[in-house]
Amino acid sequence: MRHQKIIEAVESSNFVSFTDLRDILEGVSDSTIKRDLRAMAAKGQVKLVRGGAVKCNAGNTASFDVPIDTKFMTYAEEKKRIL
């Protein structure tokens, strides 16, 4: 039942925050939510990200992953100054 609620939350917006899961799964402890998320990630049902979980596609990667080329170009000038 909990896993189904988590899947429904992720499916509706492609991302669900840990805080949102606390609200959705009323009365469930934080450790149980984390345990459920880890178990679901191991099965490829969700992918864990900082602050929550995202929807997985058939290749078991987050469906809103940013292409690597885009990541390199994001804040390119700032990155050059750091180096």
C-alpha cells in the first residue's frame, strides 16, 4: 500500500520530495519511508535523488535527467573562473 502511494505520487509529477511523502504517508516514520524508497530503488521502481525520488523510465534512469552537454554548458563562465 505504501509503495503504491509512493509510485502514484512520483507518476503524477515525475518527482516527489521526502517532505511530500511524509504528508502523503501520514503516521509513517521517516526511517520507514527511507527504507521503502531504498527498496523501491533497488527494484528500479524509482530513482533516489537528493531530497526525494524521481520516476524511472525503462532504462532505469531519471526521466528528467539533463543531457551531459547541457550540464557542461550550464554556468560555463563560472566554472571557468573556478579552474
